[in-house]
Amino acid sequence: MAKLILTNEVSGLGSAGDVVEVKSGFARNYLIPQGFAVAWTRGGEKQVASIRAARDARAIHVHEEAVALKDALESNKVKLAVKAGAEGRLFGSVKTGDVADAVKAAGLGDLDKRKIQITSPIKSVGEHEATVRLRDDLTAVITLQVVAAK
């Protein structure tokens, strides 16, 4: 097991400033090379305190923006044009990056594709739903209107 300090939010593990213990292979092969974490040291505790203080300062401002973004996302349908066959089956499926691009194109804001969750694979045209985790305590449900691209 390796003890790490997260520098970015990692889904299912924690957010920036958290001290976590993960298997050494996960730390060595993924978290540290991707820049999501640094090795824990005694001197790193000061770094944890500064990361948490910065996160808390941003959290107050970000909460109001996140609530406004949630209202905008839930009140609008996001149109997504993808290649489809004659019966409405898609060539492939809709990915979280496609959803993030469609939300940005609709003028609703920038979303991180890692925070978008599609519950069941979208492989046909029609209306589908995706969930976006805006904050730890705030999620929004996006209604996707998938149409065939011409």
C-alpha cells in the first residue's frame, strides 16, 4: 500500500488535498504519472493544509456558480448529432467527451468529461439522461436529445 496526497479530484477516491492509501501499482502506474497525486511525506502535510485552504476558499464562490449551472443544465435539453443508421442505431455509442462537447456547444458551460456519468450506453437516437457531478454534494441530470447527423 502507498500513502499519497491527491493533487486533483479522482472519482471514487477523493478530492484535492485528501491523504489516501492505495495499492502501490495504482499509485506508481496511474496516479503519480498522470499528476493526480504525489507521494506522502511529513513535509507534505503542510502542502495538504495549503491545498485544503485553497479548496475551501474556492468552494464558497464555486457553490453559487454550481447551483446556477445545475439550473441551466436541468432546464435545457442538450442536442447531440451523431452518425446513425437507418433504424436509428448509432455507429458506436455516445461517450462522456461527446456530452461535454455538446454542452459547451449549447453555451451552457464547460464540463469535465470525467465528472459526467452515463448510466446505460447510448446506442440509439432519442432522449437519454446523463448525470454530472458538479460538486461533492451537488449533481445535475442532463437530458440529451440524440439525433442522427445528416
